[in-house]
Amino acid sequence: MNLDLPLAIRAFEILLGWSLLLQSIEYLRLLKLDRVGDWRIQRAEVPTTWVRHMLDLLYRPMPYSGMLWLRGALALALMMGHAGPGSAVLLFLMALLILLRWRGAFNGGSDFMTLVGLTGLLLAHVLSLFTDTANAWHVALWYVAVQSLSSYFVSGWVKLMRPEWRSGRALTVFLDNAVYGPLPANSLYRQPQLAMLCSWGFIVWEGLFPLALLDARLAALFCTVAAVFHFLVFWFFGLNRFFWAWLSTFPAILYCASA
Amino acid sequence: MDTIMRAMELTALLILAYFAWLAVALRKRQRTVQGPWLFLLRAFFPNWHFFHGLGPAPRLWVRAQSQPGQWSNWQAVYPRLPRQASHLLHNPSVNLALSHQNLVEHLATDIHDLAENADIRDCVSYQLVTRLASDAVQGGSWADTPMLQRPDGFTPQAFQFEIRLLHLGQAGEAQLLLSPVIPLRP
């Protein structure tokens, strides 16, 4: 189950590229769907005058949609293994510009994890200029893996400290308030004992995720459960971007557990 | 060989120390650092606190006026959309709806943090929520799903919105903000 460096790099690039491609297509669709966001209002939040003026130019309809098309093309290039340092820098800068366009985040955690992946990609390419490529990627994948493991660990730990999670009540309430909710009246998740069992399952699994680094087989198991978990998060909360953003970090976890 | 082993042990120790520090840090009360750039660049400092606890949840409510004195009922603007398996690949309408709910939560935070003598109407979040409320009363939708569950069926001349704080899992709610009556442009 060991994942060597070349395979880990390819898997990481393909999954990150795929995640970026799906996001870019969604952003292009949002140009027509969104009637609330208005840069003429939002620009007031940018405190630096010259940055505000520069963003005024970049967020006009043509340059902005051009940037999204370019992002999609670079995501495809990344998937095909043709993204060099220039692409890594551009993808990182575009992620930053898109975040600013959406007042710091469009989709919360998935934006943050996408930025972690892009920072890893940027690290690998920038460090390659100073050291050999293998070392650079080694550092980059460790960066991505530690961030991803931290996300699970923190998420599990903060739940452990909350009585409503320990009792299972929070799970039912959040599912009831989810975008695809509310839960049907006879849903299994309304049973307090099952809700508590599920909650403890998540808390323990998330809190113990850093143990994945001990062994590649353990990492594979943790990542498989994580994929199912993120699918369930999508199924109930509609968070499709979370699924792909976190999946793109799994090659880094598997590689670090194999190293 | 010894050097490699020592380096690996050191790496393992560092990782262990990092997660131990993380666990201890999470138990302490977090200091909130604020600033316009920190808000816009918060993606660089993720806290990974997803669905961490049941707290007050802000909700947007709107009502429309067809002619002076004739108001519709208050209705919540809260994202509820039908699930589709294809959303795993392409889900712009749900993601947009969720970003609108985030906007309402940002407005609630801005109201809470509002400085004395400051006017909430100057806040970007207030102005954007006004646009959201305006869109909702004028039959706006998230793709094919209307923002209001029971569209009023008349042409509104003006509208009003309210931010209410709901305590998830408990009965009752509190009013956080009531907007003035806002005329709609013909």
C-alpha cells in the first residue's frame, strides 16, 4: 500500500486539478446566477486604495471571466502533468483574487483546503529552484498532509469539548438545518442513541486521524473512511467542494505515511 | 543509517509535539484578531472548527408591501434545495445559497461588533443582505428553487427585512435587526 513519490505527485496533481476545474466551472455559472454580490459595494472593504483600483480593473466582467477560463485551462494542464512553476504561481494568485472577490471565502473550508493544496503546489515548484525536485515535493506533500491531518484533528477535538456533540444532539440539529433538510420525521438520526453513536464515531475517528502517519495501511483505512465521511457531508449538507478539496490531500497523507 | 533513524525519530517527535500543542491550544480561550485585511485573507488562517457547537443562528426574514399599509406575511429566506446526485460534480446553486446564508451570518457578526455611533447601513454586509432581501421579495431563486417557499403573487412596491437569532435545537428566537421600509425601484 506504500505510495512512492512520483505516484503521490501525479495523484495529487490530478485530484487538485480536478477539484480546481469543477470549482472554475461553478464560478463561471455563478456569473449568471448571482444577483446579490456586487463589487461596486464590496470594494469598500478593501482598505488599500491602489489594491482597490487594481481589483476594480480585474473584476470587470471580461477580465474576471477570462481569469476563470484561464484557471480552468491551467487546472486541466495540472491534471495532465504539464503545470510548471508559472502555472503554480498563477493558480495561487488566481485563488487569492477569487477569495477577495467573494469577501474572503465563497465556500468556507473548501476554499481554505484548496488554498492549502495550491500552497503545496507552489512550495514544490519554488523550492525546486533551490534544491532537487524530490526534496521540494517531499516538503510540499508534508505541508499538505499536516494541514489536512490538522483539519480532522481540530474538528474532532472541538466536538469532543462540546456537550451537545457528546450527547449526539448536535448531529440531529445540524442535519435538520441542512440545505437538503429537514430530516424526515421517522429518520434514524432522530434516535438519540444512534445519533450519539454516530457523533462519537466522528469524534474518535477525526481525533485519531494523525495516527494515520504511523503506517501506510492505517492511512489507507483512515482516508477511505474520510472519503465516505465527505460523501455523507455532501449528501446531507450539499458541500460537494469539500469532498474534492479534501480528497486531493489524500495522496500527501498516504505518501507521508509510507515515507 | 543511524543518522537517518535519528532524523526519523526527530520528525516523529516534532509531529507528536505539534499535535499535542494543537490539543492544548484548543482548550484555551482563543483571542480574536480583527482587521479588514485579516477578514479578506482569513483563508490563510483556517481554524477548522466545522459545525463545532450549537449557538445562536441568524436567519433572514422578509416581507413585501404591495401598497401602503398592505403587507405580506414575514417569510424566512433560508436555503432549502432538492438533492441531486449530480451535485457532487456541479452544485453552483446550492453553493450560492450557502454563501447567501453566510452573508446573513456576517451581518449578524457586524451588528454585534458595531462601534458606538456607527451606522449598520454603512456596512457592506448590510448592503448585500438588502440586495438579497430585495431579490427574494421580487421572486428571486437559487437556480430553479424560489428563495421564498410561498411567493406572494403580487408586485411589491417596498420591502422590509429582519435578522432574527434562532437558538438551534431550542424554541424561541430574538430580533437582532429590523430594517426600515425600503422602496423598490420600478
